[in-house]
Amino acid sequence: MEALMQQIMASRMDLQQKIQLLITAASYYRWMQTTVAKENTVLQWCMKELNNEMVLSAELEYHIAKQDAQDVFMASDGFGTDEEKMGVVIIGRRPESIRITDAIYQKKHNRTLEDQVRGENKTLVGMLTGKLTDFGKFLAYRTMPRPHLIALLVHKCCKGMGTSDYTLMEVLSTNSNVDLRASVAVYAEMFEGEDMVERIKKETDGMLSRNYGKWAAKLCEFERDETEDVPDNVDELAERLYAAGAKKMMGCNEDEFLEILNAANVPTIEAIKAAYPNVTDGRDFIADVKKKMSGNLEFAVVARLTPKYEFLAARLKKACDGMGTDEDAICRVLGSSTNEECLFIRDAFAEVFEGEDLVELMKSELSGNFLKMVQFLYKVDPPKGHWRDPATYAVDAANAGVEFMQQLQMSFNPAMAAMEGQQPMFSPLSFVGFMGNPFIIPGCDTWLPPSSPPFVPMIDQNYLLNSPVADLASGQQLLTNLQMTIQSTMQMTDMSNMASNGLQPQYLQLAYSIRAASAHCLQLKGDNMAMLEFVAQRDAVMVHEACEGWGTDEESLILILTAQSKPQMKRVSEIYEATHGKTLTSVLDGELSGFFGGSTDFQYFMNCLVQDPATLDAQFLVESMKGWGTDEKLLSEIICTRNNLELAQAKAAFQRDNGKSVEQWVTGDTSGLYQRFLLECLKGQRREGMVDPTTAESIADRLWNAGLSAGNMDTFPDRDEAVLIDLTANTGAEQMKLVDQQMTAKYGKSLNEAIKDAMGGDIEDAMRVRSLDKFEYFAEALNKAWEGFGTDEQATSRIMGRYSKTELKQISARYEASYGKSVKSGIESECSGNYKKALIAYLYREMPGYTDVVPRGTYFPLGAGVGGFAV
């Protein structure tokens, strides 16, 4: 018995330790599981924000391009050309923006921007020959896609007597493989099927220039290494080049230079140049090349050895040396470079030529509009506020994601995670061990629920750890139970640890994705704020011009205001008020409802269009409750369709404009269960972001049992109103879709049908609004506004003027799916005049999706073993 008791005591101590290990492991797993779930929710938010910014970016770029196309046309219209106005558009935009403007111009005027520029900028002789002014050539180069420009420049190098070999090497050495390959196909289209590569080989091959011809032919394979990789044998390569060149008493083994340098990437060339003095007692590589080579081959090799922007800076310097100026070279170098590249060339020029200023040099060499536009090139602020290539955003975002993920790996503390896992964990997403703010865009710090309650071991600890032993048999049974429990506890601990380890890669990948999406989104937000300001300043001027003087140019107002996104219109309104001392709303009221009786419907819609959503919602709330009686349907629509953020903003705007809270007005204008429901909705505590089938099934069951199973008015006293109000008012929109699916599958009624059968009056309408998908609700609301005799223009304007173009397209799609006709046909049959024009223009004027700017599947790559995510 004594031996048995010792075994029991030892087993009890062992079990206590194993229970603590299980609690730690299970709590760690709970933390990991909850954190991964929260990460998924936050990532959805980040991706939604990123998508929104991409859409807005595309809309703003299109808006700018459309006005740019109009400016170019106006600069060319009539007698003479406003060269400066034309130049401002073409010089002040990135290539991708010019491509959009070009597409718009071709569609509207049936000619390319390049063709328009060439037609307006010919010399006197050029009227007969087509020869352009230097200014015209400069602008024409900047309107051309890079492959087209390369093809044109190569053709110019090769045509006529002799070949412009230095220019040819400049073109082949400073452009990417992708652009050079694309130029081959373009060349054949432009020059009657001629093969560009064969033409280059023909022009560079000859008895006296065999190695130069081989160098050119090798360049024309367009297989230069464009990676960042540097080989390990750089010293050996430098020694081989020294032995092939400067070390030889006579001649030069040029094939060695061809093999090593022609296709080498830039980092490798720079590494060879740095290693060369070390293996040659301080000799300079480029100086040795110039001593051992001459002519075209020397120039070609030096072009590969010189950093791109230093090389182009030297070409500009050469164009200005001696008597006269090579304007063609200046057009070619600056006209074929992006604005960002031009800045790099300017900086390289100052460095290579000891502080000399490139712009000052241009002032001494150029004149007229050509000089004015070159100067403008170096002082213009682009719509985005910078000249960076948007293609770099995804790369930067990926780097930010990797850095963040590495920080989390280094600071991660499993013990701390396990301690956190024992807490309630109803909180924003957080990362243990990470001291900084994990979120770099707003909206990510939402309070989110845990995936499960804190872990409590299901073990009869009182019996196993504390019960007395009465006899040998009971002691033996206790020992057996202890040993079995120890074994099962160890198994559960192992399972928890395995599950946690399985979630770790997902935890890191999601953290990476959140930071990458946020970083990309942050860059786009900055761009969009700058572009928004740019277009708003220009549009505010145009609105003023449309309203200035006797009468109003209503057609222009429609064209200006319906082309904008909601954020654009908000900023236009702010600028207009700051500039002219009155709000855009008051201007429209005065201009669209004057002495001759403007259309009140048109005026109401345009006012909805230009106001920001929060102010508009506050206005709608006033409209629903002012005067005698209450418009309960409108009141329910505003309170029950808005998300938490929209409600908070609307409530703040209402308080600001009316001096009392929405809740006070609702309390005074409603009563009973309907009032309780609205006040609960107004708290803005919808559980947004939660999408869980198990929870959705539970909500469906609770709603059904709380009263939705009734199906008639007689059972009203038996319903649990608190449950009905809480679950209907506070379930998030995405989760509500799952609740509807679960209720339909389990009880044979949709949530909407169950509410209709069990409820009645205003509370039924309000609960139905909460039960419907937003787009489904507004499709139904539009149908009600148009069915029967007469039209509810206010409801039409309220819906069409409140939402963004993207949201209206989703409402339109739902309307067509539900009622078998388009929103456009509804507008055309129910509305008229400028009101109809404005509605259709806002909904259907062409706007590109973000796929026009960022291709679907833009990928943020991760390191080996960890995935990425696609936009």
C-alpha cells in the first residue's frame, strides 16, 4: 500500500505538471488561432481599401487624361497653335498617363496625340516635307510609346548614306530587353515589313569593323542580364580583361570583351570596374579601354561600361560642345526619357561635370518654346506629386511586408503568446513582442472577437489530485486513471503544439500580406490625395466658368460634375467655397432654380451629387423627421443600411448642423419596439468583419426561436424582443448573408420572408432593411420609386446621388438581375430633361476599372517557402 501511495503521489505531481503544460499549449493555440482569424479579417479590410484606392486612382487618372485631351484639342483648334498649353499637358505627365490621354484623343478625334503634335509643329519647309520644329520633335517623342520611339530612332540611324553608329549604340545600350524586343515588331509595322535586327546587322557589319559588327549583333539578341546577381569570380574577370587588353603589347583580344561585357548586368560591370584597379596596380578600366580600342567599338564598349544616366549626361554635354548645338540629340535624350529619368540625368550631369547645371547649359543653347518646355520639365509638379514609376509600388510593398515579417519573427515570444491566450482576447489584432504600431493605414484597429473562449481543462482534478485512497483496489483504480489522464493530457498537449506549429507559417504570411497591402495602399492614398487636389482645383475653375455671367451652362455642369467620384466632388466643393465665399450647394440652388423655373428634380439630384455622404445622410435624416409626421421608410433606410463608420460620421454631421443628436430626434419622433430598434442600430455596434458559418447558424436558430417562427400576429406576446433587436441590429452585413442562407436551409424561409410573416408595421420594414444585402435593398427601392403611376424622384435622386459609381454599378447589376431590365431604361422611361441627362451621365459615363491601371494578379512575392497574395 505504501508503494502504491508513492506511485499515486508521483503521478499526481506529474499530472499537475502535464495540466500546466496543456493549459500553456492550448492557450498558445487559442492565441494563434484567434490571431490568424483576426489577421484574415484585417487583411480583408486592407484589400478592400487597396482595391478602393486602385479604383479611385484609375478614375482620377482617367479624369485628368480626359481634360488633358480636351486641352490639347483646344490648343490646336482654330488659327495657330497654343504650343505652351499643348506642352504643359505632354511634358507634365508620366508615360502611362499620356497613353490614356492618347486613347481618349483617338476615340474622340480619330487621330493620335503624336499625329496632332506633328500636324501643329512643322517648320516652314516642313509644310511640304513633314519636317518638325525641334520643339515639335521634342513633344512628338514624348507622346510615342517607347517601342515605337526606339523603332523610329533606329530607322533614322540606318537610313540614307552611312550609319549614325554612336546614336545606334546609345539606343541599343540604354533601353531594356522588353522594349527592344517590342520595337522589332513595331519596326516591321512602321517600315513595310523590314526586319530591324537584320537592318542593324547589315549597317554595322563590314571588313573594317568586324568586331563592332559582332558587338552590335550580340546586342541585338536582346538577352542582356537585367538581374542584380554578381558572380563570385569578379577578380578573375577583371584579370582576363586586363590580359586581353592593356597587358598586351600589341593589339587587343576584343572577343574577350565581347564575351564578358556585352550581356553583363549593371552590378557585374560596376563590380569589374571596382576590382580592376586592385588586380592591375591601380589602373583605370575605362581609360585602358580607350587606349586599346578606337572608333565605333570603343564607343560601344564605353556605352556599356558607363552608368546609364552618366552616359546620357555626357551625350547632352557633347551636343552642346563646340560651334552650334545638336538639338536633335537633346530632343532624343530628353524626349525619350521619363521625367524621373530626366531628373537623374540632371543630377548625374552635375556630378560628372563638377557642379555644372544642365538647365543653365540648356538656357545658353536653346530658345523659344523648346527652351521653355525643357525648363518646365525640370520644375513641373505632376498630378501625383512625384515622378516615381507605379510599377515600383508592388516591389516596395513586398519589401515592406518581408521586413515586417522578419521583425515579428525576431520579436516573437511563445510564452507571452500563451499568457495572452488565457485572456478574453476581445480586442484589436496585436502581435506579441512587437512594440510598434502594426497598422499603417486607418481602420485596422477594430475590436475583434476571439475564436474560442479561454481554455479550461476538462479533467476531474478534485478526484484525481485530491481524493483520499480508501483501500488497495480504489488506490489501484486511481493510479490507473491518473496514468491514463497523464497520457491523454500529453496527447492533447502534443496535438495543440502541432496545431500551433501548423498555423505559424500562416500567421507570418498573413502578417506579411497585411503590411504589403497596407504599404501599397498608403502609396496610392498619397497619390490619390495629390491627384484629387489637382483635378479639384481645375474642376472648381470650370464649374465657376459654367455658372459665371448671365445664365448657366447646365450641359457643362453635367459634364463636369457627373464625371467625378464622390471624393473629387467633396474637394471641388471645398475649393469652390474657399475661392468664391459660397458653397457649391448654394450656387447650384441659385443657378438651377431661377426666375424661369429650373427643374427641382435636377437641382435636388445635383445637390445630392456634390455633397459628401456624411452631410447628405444628415440631411436625409432631417428630411425624414422634420415637420408634421415622420417618413419612417426613409428613416429606416438611412439608419439601417449604413455601416458603423458611416453612421458615426452621419451622427457627427447631424449634431454639427442641428445642435442636437440624432438619438434625441428619433426618441421624439418614434415609439415602442420600432424606437428601441432604431436606437440600437444608432449605437453603431454591428459586428462587422465577422463571417462564420457556425455563428451564423446559431444566430438563425436564436432568431427563429425568439419569434420569427411565429408566422402570425397572435404569437407576438411570446417573442423575445431583446434577442430580435440585438441580433438583427448588430449582426454585420456579411454575416447576415450567412444567417439568411442558414435560415433558408434549416427552416425553409429566407430571413426576409420570416420577418415579413412574423412582424408588422414600421419594425418589419426596419428589420427587413437590415436583413437584405445593401445592393439588393437599393435595387428594390429603385423599383418601388418607378413602379405604378408617377415617379418618386426624391428616392431616385437620393440613391443615385448618394453612392459612388462603383456601388451604383453593383446596384444596377442587382436591379437588372431582379427585374429583367436595366437601370438606364428605368431612368429613360421615368425621368426627363437635364435631370435624365445627369442621372445617365453619372451612372454610365465611361470610367476605367483598376484593371486599366494595375493588371489583375499584381503579385507581392514572398521568400522561399512562404506564399504571396494577389490583388
